[in-house]
Amino acid sequence: VQLQASGGGLVQAGGSLRLSCTVSESILSFSITAWYRQAPGKQREEVASITGGGSTQYIDSVKGRFTISKDNFKNVLYLQMTTLKPEDTAVYYCKARKVRPIVREYWGQGTLVTVSS
């Protein structure tokens, strides 16, 4: 399984970006897919997740600004980010998790988002 993240870049505060994560097999085969981020000097944190059925969760700091979604036909996971803040600057990673037949997790390579003030 391969995950390919893209869409990062440099944006001014208040701007928007959309991240994409292309999955090499059916995204429906994963129980949950998610976006994480890791800022310089900080631990990686989960930003948003979406289940196979479409239920979503977000960390408080991005609620109302970020939207996670997926295209089950194209096998792509998205993260629409709006009203970006300098503190959103980080490398963003996508992750996909299977639970059958055993629990396995797969990570994308990361894409850098830099928000300037």
C-alpha cells in the first residue's frame, strides 16, 4: 500500500490550501484515514480523521477551518484548509488504517505547509 501526499506550499495567513493523499488501493478497504501534522520541535499530532462510513473528527484548533473528505472512487483523501494561521505551519502526513485481518497502518511521505504572517 502506498500513500502519496501533495498540495502543500507557502501561503499567507488567512489563505487556503487543499491537501490530497492518493491511496494505491481502494480507500474503502481502510477503517479510518486521517491527516497528521508535525511542526518543528513538536510531536506529531492527529489533525482530522474520517471513517469508512464518513464520520469525521477534528482537533479543536482546526474546527471550523479544516474539512476532511474522501473520494471513494478516486481513492483520494483530502484536507481543505481555510483561514490558515502561522501556527498551522507543519509537515502534514496522511495515514490509513486497516483492522482486518490484522491492524496495520500506512503513512504518506508528508507535504510541507508554511503559513506566513
